Amino acid sequence: MSDPIISQKTPIVQKMEPGAYWWCACGRSAAQPFCDGSHKGTDITPVKTDIDVAKTVAWCGCKHTKTKPFCDGSHARL
């Protein structure tokens, strides 16, 4: 099993519009927090998230959250 790479040790806070988004779970994407296909060759897959209404989201940047794809504070324990 591949371990995710820590992209950053803080959440990525963004205003999001309604739509479907693919969160990078592997930490390899150059388009953080979103998937760019860099997970190919690993057993880690991106997480699809549907945003129903415009809102501010705290995406997990450390890739160790228990509430994928959103930050749960796990970065504080790394």
C-alpha cells in the first residue's frame, strides 16, 4: 500500500462553487488540492466530492484526515 505524501501541513481554504471536484488523496498532484492524475502507479485514488451550494471549504492538505477530503486537524499531530 502506498502512503500519501504530505502536500502541506495546513488546510487549503477556498471558496467553492457548486460542482463535482476530485480531491487529491496521494499528495502528488501539482494542482493541489485537486487531482491531476499523478496517483497513477499507486494504490491511492482521488476522492470525488459534490459541493451543492457555494461555500468556503477547508480541504485537507496533509492527506491524513479521517474526514476525507476535508481537514479534521490531523496535521497538528504530524
